Amino acid sequence: MEARCVHLVIVGVLLVLAAAQEATAIAVPGPQCQSQCGGVDIHFPFGIGDNCSRSPRFNVSCQEVQDGIYKPFLSGVFELLNISLLHGTIRELNPISTYCYNSPSGRMESRTSGHDAVSSTFRFSDVHNRFTVIGCNTLAIIYDRTGTGYQSGCVSTCQSLSDVVDGGSCSGRGCCQTAIPKGMDYYNVSFDASFNTSRIWSFSRCSYAVLMEAAAFRFSTAYIKTTRFNDTGAGQVPVVMDWAIREREASSCEVAQQNNGTGSYACVSSNSECVDSQNGPGYLCNCTQGYQGNPYLPGGCHDVDECKYSPCPTGGVCHNTVGGYRCSCRAGLKFSEQSNSCGPNINLIIGLALSSAGAILIVAAAVAIFTRRWQRIVQKRLRKRYFHKNKGILLEQLFSSSANNNGTKIFSLDDLQKATNNFDRTRVVGNGGHGTVYKGILADQRVVAIKKSKLVESTEIEQFINEVAILSQINHRNVVKLHGCCLESEVPLLVYEFISNGTLYDLLHHRDRELPWEARLRIAAEVAGALTYLHSAASVSILHRDVKSMNVLLSDSYTAKVSDFGASRSIPIDQTHLVTAVQGTFGYLDPEYFHTGQLNEKSDVYSFGVILLELLTRKKPIVDGDSGYKVNLSSYFLWETERRPLEEIVDVGIIGEASTEAILGMAQLAEECLSLTREDRPTMKDVEMRLQMLRCQQDVAPRAHPAKRTKMISHAIPMAASQHGSRQYSQEQEFILSSRVPR
């Protein structure tokens, strides 16, 4: 009896172990699993029904929405539109948030919707989606779960329907769009209730905000004056989600392949490969080149008939192989893999025409020379085509006709390949959303920074030419020097002097390093001097249009260099302003320029005033206001100086070393630069002179005891803050208020 009990215990343990081992195995859909719902193909690892998906995270429910009409849903809430195994994306419907004026009650009624994908395998695609806001005088905020990790706003303004262009882009008039960062798995929406809607409610009673697929949207004025946008798809629009295998033991391909023995590795097809997710942790599976199908199923990747796509050149014959193809040539021709073309069979010609060994060697040498020359000709033609596409003729004429060209030249691609060791990855010194910066050494031993863009559209080509044209006319120690450009590659390359110490924005906000007051004054004076030169000392008056601390580079000695002239514009001497499309950076943008579209030198003065506040306070251009909303630094500073002493607002790192007069002088100068009325702002030359005077006064001023200085600053504040009165506005409210400024 005792032996029988022991036997039963052993059997029970074995069954438990077998069940545990079976639990780790990944489900493979059986023939009973439904593969389609409502016209949408459901590909594994997604599935409908029990044991039909890889895990509950990939479960899809097929629900009856009307009599006899079924549609697929994720989490039982979001309607699924399609699944892409190749790109690792799905498209689903996302609810629209609304903010409407209720005329009987005279109140604004808000209905906001968020999207929580934290516990799922999905992330919002930063490539395909844009946060879209529609309406007049509307500010909507998108933020993460806590509201601290990520928060951004989008403002849309219009005073009448005539301000809005039907079918136009979302540029801020009736519609605006903004990008989102990678890795987002949650978002929520709120509307700013402080906007005055009394002017627009008669023709636009509702505003909308939603994260949606950018390619699925085209703006229409009907969205402003009717509820048509919200009526589309019952108040829902498409959004693209990136998915991946995001299991705890599979944060990347390397980790997943190490744990392959557990049976959890998803790339089970023999002709599949693993690819790390580009949006959050995890990985995807793809069929290897020459195969297609479902890599998540055993034997799911099958051979592709490559010859259907005619991959061989003219004169060639395609032969499909397992996982690929090969090309042969017709009789009398020979295929060259190097040139990917069919040409004369030189060996046959040589064999028929020559019999002596000496003649064969001569012909072989001739063929080698001919082949190399032919390759150089092909490469030369390709580079010439790129040169013309990148407006090389126009820039050549510009450099040759400009009397103020400061040694700017057009480099060959060979020159820059040698300078960067053929663009070796070890030479990369910076990566951004639009391209890569390489450190290079030219033949004359100059160290340069070479900017190589990823993609160039027609509009970016125009910005490229604009930046080259402007920088070629500038010669100033505090403006980054452009040595030249290269136009022989698919995307243009810019060659600058090498600035090694990052940006002023990084120094102030991302580096835990002290910045002495004297250095702050000097950097401010250098930037002001550069802008003064651009406005009045250069051969043509140049408006930078994107002055910000991120566009101020610092050398090893912390000398300031103004950079990034892609958005700049030159202005004739006999004109006071230009009318352009509004362009700039949130937090630095001149409110009057935003409202009127009229650009002049005082727009750069306003942006420089924000840099002065960053140097004074070491705060970012967008800060948290008392009301819980984001406000710009200029409004925050001017309001706070009326409520509390200046030493509680400025950076504590300068209280002990800067004179009272210097701190107060810079604060007063910043306030004048940030005046809502352009006529009240000083010119950049006045700003530069006053900063130089502050530097001189700082050098000769006696150092007061810190406690005494604090008392002096506290009593000096009302003088600085009283010139413009109270201004506790968010940036978007300031834009609306600027419409009341006399023109």
C-alpha cells in the first residue's frame, strides 16, 4: 500500500512537470481558428478564439455590430482595420475628443478620450501618427499617464472662416498637427478652457483633438463650421500602432534567441530572421530575403518567384532559385555581377580572334582598362545627375557672382569620403531626426563637421539652398562658418567648422556644471553681436527667424557660435518687414509675428529675450505655471517678478557672484526685448551695447555681501516689473492678445 502511494506521488509530479513544460509552449492556430472577420485578415500571432493567438495580448474578438455584419475588435473596444506582419503595425479606430460651445447654457462642454496601451503589446507609432487639433482659438494638450514624462500642446487660431484655406496643410490656421515621441503607450487629452470663444462660436462651435494617422487626414473647412469631422466613422479616426513580441524574457533579439530553449522564441519558420523593435522593447520576425509569408508559423515563409518582377537587366534571362534568383545572358552576351548588366562576351571574342598568349594578355589588359573606365563613367554620370537635382548650377552661379563669398566652395564627394574615412561610423559625432553629423579632416588638415541628411524633399532642397546662400555671405567670429557643400550624392552635404562643446541649451539644462555669471554675460553679448551683424552689418540684412539656445553652439573655450540658418530670410534695405509663413520654435516665437505673419528684426529680438531669461534663471523656455498648464518662460518671469523677490526667481548659482546692478540690468533688458509691441523693443545693436556696458560695470562693481545683495535685489524688483503690468498668460493666450496690439 505504501509503495503504491509513492508510485502515485511520482506520477503526479511527472504530470505537473509535463503540464508546466507544455504551458511554456507557444500556441499554433489549428484548422478551427477563424482567419478573417469583417473582411480583415487575422494573421498569427493574432487570433480569434481560444488557442488561436500567441498570447492573450494578441486576442481579437469578432463582434456582430449590426444584423449579420461582423467586425474585429482589440480589447473588445477598438475596431481593428488591418494587420501588417512585415511592418509590425496595426490600424485601429481611435475616438475623437470634442470641446463644444453650448449656446443655451452659454458653457463650454468637453468630452475627452484617451488611449491606454500600457499593459498591451502596442505602442503609438511616432512615424505614422500626428496629434491633430481642429478649431478656431483652440489649444489642446496631449500628455502621458502622469503628465510629467511627456506633455505637448498644439494651438489652432482663426478669427473668421476667411482665415482658413480649404484642403490646406495644418499650419495653425484652423488646424494644427504635432509629432509624438517614440515609446508612447498611453496618452490623454485636455483643452485649455481659458480661450475666449465669444468671437467665433457663431461659425465654429466645436473643436476637436485626436492622435491619428497623418496619411488618413486631409483638412476641410467643413470641419470648422459643421460637425462633419466628428461624424466621420461615428467619432473615430484611424491610428497606427506598432506591435512587437514584448515578453519579459524577450526584450530584444539577442535575449530572445538566448532563451530559445524554453520554446518561447517567436521566429519559428526555418527561413525567418529576428529584427529588434524600433519603438520600445521587444522584437519582430521577418522572412529572409527571397521568402515571404508568416514567419511566426512553422514553415510559414515560402520561396518567392523573383522572376515575376523581372530583376535581370535588358538582355538577361532570369532563373528562379530557392530563396533567390540568378541571371544569365542570351547567346553571345555575358552577365557581369559588378555592373549588373549583359554585355559582349569578351572571352569568346578573344578566343575566336586571337590564338597567341601575348595577344590574349594584351586583350585582357585592354578589357580590364575598359571595364574600369566604364565604371568611372557610370559613377560620373550618376554624380552629375545628383549635382543637377541638388541645384548645383544655381549654387555655382551664386558663389561665382557673389562678391562677399567668404571662401565657400563646392566639395567633391571624393574629398569628403577621404575626410571621413568613407563616412565611417566611428566618425559620427551627432544623430538627429533629419540626418547625421560626421567629424572630418580635410586635405589641408582643417577639422570640419559634415552634415549628411537622411532624406531630402523638394521643400528641404530649398531650405538647403537658402542656408548655403546666407552663410556664404557671413563672416563673423560668433557665427558658425560654412566651408562649403557637396552636391554629388543623393542628398546634399554641408561642411561647417567643427564646434566641439555642444549647445547652450545642453549646457544650461542638461549638464550638471556651474556656469559663472561672467561667462553668461559674455555668451549673451556674443550672441547679440552676431545678431547685430546679421541685422545691420552684413551686406544684406538677414533675419534668423529661429533664434534659440539650441541653435547656439559652444567651442572648447565656450565661445558662442550662432547656427542653423535653414529658416532665415534676407530682407532688402528699403523694406521694413517681410510677409512669410510663420515658422519658429514653441516658447521663442514672437507673438506679433505669429498673428500677422509679418517678419522683421524685432522678431529675433523677442527670441533673444527668451535666451536672456534662460541665462538668468537656468529654466527651460516652457515651464509649469501655477494653474497646472504649461506657460512660456517670458510670461512666467514677468509675472513672478511682481509677486516675489528676484533672487527667488534667478538661478541661485549667480546670486553670490553677480552684482545687483548687473542682474537687474539683464532682467530689465530681457523684459524690454519681450514687449508685446514691437516698437517698444530695442534693436539688437542697442541690446549688444547694453550687454557690453553690463560686462564693464561687472568688472569694476564692488562685490556686496550676499545677504546685503539679496536685500538690494528685493527692493529693486518693482522697478523692473512695473513697466508692462501683469502678464500671466500662456503662450497661446499671448498670441490671441497680440491681435489687440496697434499695428
